[in-house]
Amino acid sequence: MLVPLYRHVLRPLFFRMDPERAHELAMRALAACSGSPALRGLLKAIAGRSDAPALAREVFGVRFPNPVGLAAGFDKNGVALRAWEALGFGFVEAGTITARAQPGNDRPRLFRFPEQRALVNRLGFNNRGADALAAHFSALRTAGQWPSIPVGINIGKSKITPLDQAVEDYLHSFRRLHAYADYVVVNVSSPNTPGLRQLQGREELSALLGALQAANRGLERPRPLLVKIAPDLADGQIADVAALADEHALAGIVATNTTIDHSALPVDRRGETGGLSGAPLRARATAVVRLLASQTRLPIIAVGGVDDAESAREKFDAGASLVQLYTGFVYGGPTVVREIVSALGRVA
Ligand SMILES: Cc1cc2nc3c(=O)[nH]c(=O)nc-3n(C[C@H](O)[C@H](O)[C@H](O)COP(=O)(O)O)c2cc1C
């Protein structure tokens, strides 16, 4: 009954709106649910039970109640953390958060492709900035509003910071935010911040990861540090990232971000600049996970085109320890997590 509610009633309404307006509306509703026990109860009833004790696991020293998480970018400012838990996610990645607050690119900057079950976005890390978000997270903790599922924090470079000062920019966010993170992701793979993906180059990435791990090691409780990579890297570059991740004793790798390859879209609809996500990304993201798993024993968080149990299983079979979704949640709605988790749980 509730699956048709989203797919046949709410989704058509949302899809008649501008995509970013719909996202803002959904986030406002989810933020309200996050703060209210009664509304969280309602969300849980809508989503359905997704307890699957057999799926719980420990990855890089963190206990995950199930391996299906919300990917970065959906809840950039961490306003609905407890709502994600109520929807059955096993973990949530907040961010990307940058050192400076920033508005992101001009609108429109988010586009739907329902026939391809895809999105294209060029949001450009719109977020409230590391200082404001550290205060927000601290207030949530003090108020007893922190979720019980693990929270990852994804950090990126502020747009106005020149590339040669990127390390300081990431360090600022890391220092402000590590205390609230069960794991920290270094995002060097968004196509929407000019020059960012150059930080995936061997030398640049080594300098960045070295500096962040040095800061991390100085903490009383160092955090699992991961790097998130693009699906557009050549196989040799992916092998380089795996080697660097090992060298710098990272906790894992998140693969992948959105792709700049729009060839899955009809020719006349390839005009929008930005990163493509969803079903057309699935095969390449899985191939990147498989390649990484052949190069390193570090845990991999797989993301890209997960929208049902089969696509999730494909990622685990390729070597992932955890999966995340973004676009699959937009198309599948609030019951999709339960559907994936319960189907995975039946065979676990
Ligand atoms: C609208 C939108 C915004 C995103 N913002 C971020 C972001 O801020 N940081 C990040 O690391 N990834 C971001 N992503 C990428 C997702 O986390 C994910 O890696 C990608 O969409 C592939 O997964 P999917 O096919 O399940 O959507 C964003 C994706 C979308 C669609």
C-alpha cells in the first residue's frame, strides 16, 4: 500500500516540481521528522521494518546495523540525521562540507532523467560551512538529537580557495568536524568544483592525505579516514589511488562519485554540465569497485546506481563492504531501503 503511495502519488507530485524545489521540500519534511519522536514513528511505519541482524557488521572499527547507507550530498547540512535512521538506513554520510559557507552554482543545477533513472547535478557544494555545521552538530548532540546509526562526514574544498591552498582548507574542516564523525571522507571527485579532481593526481593526493592523516594521528581518537574517487579515472589512476590509500593507512575508499560521461542520455539531452548519477552509472561504479578490490584489501564503500537488492548485491560481489545510494532513493522513495535490506537479509 505504501509503495504505491510514493511511486504513484507523491513521486508524480514531486516530479512536477523543479527538482531542487522538490528536494528542498522533502528535506524540510525530513528535518521536521528528524526532530519529532511522533513523526519519526510515522516515517518508520511508512518505511517498514528493516531490522536484519544478520546484516550488521563492523567495518574499519565502526559497527553498522546494516550495510546500506545514504550517500553524500542528500543531507549536505546534516539537518535530518535521525530521519535517515527512521527510514532504515544503516548509516548516513553528511556533506560535502567545505571550510567556507558557500551558495553553490547558479540555478537551475539539478536535472531529472526519469527514463534513464538518472540525475545530473552541478550543485557545487552548497553548504553552511564547517564552523556553522560544527556548532549545529554540537547542538544536536547536547540536545540528545544525535542518531544511533554511524554518521560519516564528507569534506571538500571551498570554491574560492586556490588549489595550491587546498590542504589547509581540508585541514580546517577536518579539525572542526572530526569530533562528530564516525568516519571522514575526503572528497576529491566532484566534477562541480573547478580543479577539484586534479587532487586525485598522485602527488597532490599524497600531500593531501599525508597532511590529513598527520592531523588525524595527533587526535586522542583518530577517525577512519577514507577517500572518495571519480568513476572517470583511468584504470591505472585507480590502481595509484589504491596504492596511496594503503601507503597512507586510510580506512577505506568510497567509489564512486558522479560521472562526466553523459553518453547514456539521449543525444539532445546531453547539454547540461554536471555529474550523472543513477542507473547509467551502475556498471562503471561496480567495475571501479572490482578493480579497487583487486588492488587493495581496504574496505570499499560502493556507490553508483544502487536502487534494489540486485544492484546492491552486485556491489558486494565486486568486493564492497558497504553500499550507499542517492539517486535510487529519489526514484524508489522511502520504502527502498527496507526493500533492499530485507531482501539482502533473507539470504545473509
Ligand atoms: C544532487 C546530488 C548531489 C550530490 N552531492 C554530493 C556531495 O556533496 N558530495 C559527494 O561526495 N557526492 C555527492 N553526490 C554524489 C553521490 O554521493 C553519489 O556518489 C553518486 O550520486 C552516485 O550514487 P547514486 O547513483 O546512488 O546517486 C551527489 C549526487 C547527487 C545526485
